[in-house]
Amino acid sequence: MRLSEAAKRLGPARLTGEPECDRITPRPTRVLAADGTEAYRYPKSDVIQKMASFEEINEHFSTTDYYGNKKYLFSGRMKDLPLEHQKAIAEGVLYVQETFKKRPLPSTIRIQKTATVNEKSVAGYYDARNLKIVISETTNKAEAELYLTVVHEMIHHYDRYGDEAEYCVGYAIKELQKTINPNTRTAYAYADIQAMLGSLAGRSSNKKDEVLAYAIEKNMDVKKGNSTLTEIIVRYFYERNGAK
């Protein structure tokens, strides 16, 4: 199994809490390119792309408990999706597994026709209490959309206590405050940093776990480019959590 191109771009590690709660972290909807095509592509691994059925994909990510009972990761409408969309979902899980230190998988990744949080349609969300990821089939209409949404929610699961988000985002902000802004030729001001946070995570910019998840996702989207803030957050996270 090979690492995704996004992980390769980050390179190897070089740098020598929030308590768990019942929060549900929503994933806002996406927008495709103006011409209706995918706005981004995603890396594809040999191991997933060779699979020929939902059963094969689900078997690959299955686990066995202490009593010998087998547990499957994917549920809901995933079996009814086109095989290429199923593979995109599996690639998102594989990316996090291969790129970062080992963590237990979520209890389930469920595909639903729609996903809602507070009566609003979202692309996906992470249920921290039940360690469950829910992905909207309706909102994620393209393979790459499914892939990035799964990665985003997997990052929430990976850092479900919020410790890494707190550290990486906090230190990235401190580093920016000592970094020269090429536009003003002075260190980034508080207003500059707040604007960067808002550009990255929108209304969720005050939540460090959302900022982290968006930074990881944005780093893989080569067409949109990355902000200085994004690059610093991802660098810290990868250097602390990169697979060895």
C-alpha cells in the first residue's frame, strides 16, 4: 500500500485537551467547479483500486473482537453506490491509516441519502460519543468529494479528544505572529490571522478541531493552493503524528 501524493508532499517528520464530549461535528456542503466537473482529484492506491465488490472492500477493513466476532466498518447505503464511489470512501479511510500513526477505526462509517445536523444538510459529520461517521450521499456526488469528506471526518475521529488540534493550531498561530506578512512586511497581525482562520474553516474557525480537519483536507487540494496557516498546521500535525 502506498502513501497518497498529499502525504508524500509533506515529507518525513523533521521536528525533534479537550476532554471527550458528546459533540457532533458537522461537515458543510461542497461546491464543484463552475463547469460541473470535479474541482479536485484524489490519490488512488493499488490495494483499493483492485477490489471488485462492496463485500471485498468491507472485508478489507473488517476487524475481529476478543470473542472472535467479526465487525464490519461500512454500513447504510454504501453497497448501493457505484463501485468507484465505494472505492473513494475506502481510499479516504486508507489515507488516514497509512499517513498517520495507527488508531482504532470508527465504530462505523454509515452512508445515508442525506445527513443533517440541527436540521441543516451537511456533507458529513462525526459523532464523538458513538465514534461514528455519517456521510451524505446526496451532497457528495463526485468521487473526490466523497474522498475528502471521509478524510475530514476521519481526522475528527483520529483526534477525537482534540489534543492535537489544540496543539497544532495553537502553535501555528504563535508561529504566524512571528512570521513576516509579505503584504505588510510586518509580522502577521491578529486580524490577519483571524481572516486566515475564517477563510479556512468559515463559521467553524473558532473550533480548533475543525481548523485542523480543514487544514489536512485543504493540503490535498492542489488546485486551491494552501495558505501559510494551512501549511504550518499540517506540518506540525504530520511531524507529530506521521506514520513511522
